[in-house]
Amino acid sequence: MNETIINLNDYESSGAGALGESYISKSNPNILLKLYSREREQMGLDEYERARKVYQIGVPCPTPGELVRTEEGLLGIQFHRIVGKKSYARALSEHPERLEEYAARFAEECKKLHAIRPEIRPALREMIESSSK
């Protein structure tokens, strides 16, 4: 695979999670970089493929961009960021008194997600079903 080489100094740290660290591009705040450790590189590649397929079938989600590498050799994915997005976990930690409201909103979003009936080619359907086992 031919990844673009990037300089991590062009990004500002925005957080970390179970799979890696996230950064926002200093020159384009609509670009989010998700960076993986060397030990989790395959997970990053797998996530990139899943993200592309999920986006292609019409699930509303951040648009996956290109695979990149830092000058130090770490794998990353550039996503077109959903500006203003906040996870339910973060929103709840900031406003625990709104638990009931957030739970209701989350349930409504889940209903919308499960209502999506994309046309899926048999090979893609098989990949999705096997990855959920």
C-alpha cells in the first residue's frame, strides 16, 4: 500500500482511545487523523476497510479519507471530521443530570440506524455478517 507521509507537527492532539490517538489538522480543522501504534496497525487497516464499506452503504458516519504514515512510520487514517460532534460518553460525563434525555436520543438514533436498508452485494453482506460474529 502506498500511504502519504505526513508530519505529525501539522496536527494537534485531540484525544486517545482504545485503538489509538486522534489529532486535528492545524491547516484544515475538518480533517481528523486517527493514529495507530505499531502493535495495532492491523486493527487500523481493518478499521479503514470497515469504515469505507459502512460509508459506501449509506450509514451516516465520518467520511474515511486516505491512509497515511507519520515520518516515524505509524499508520493513520484521515477522516473528514463531523465538526461539533461529541460522544454520548463525553456528553454524559459533562451533564450527568441529562441521562434520561441522552438515553432517549441514543435510542432514537439506534432506531434510525437499524431502519437503513441498503442494497448490499452478496460478498459485502457476507463480510459484514462474518465480522459481527
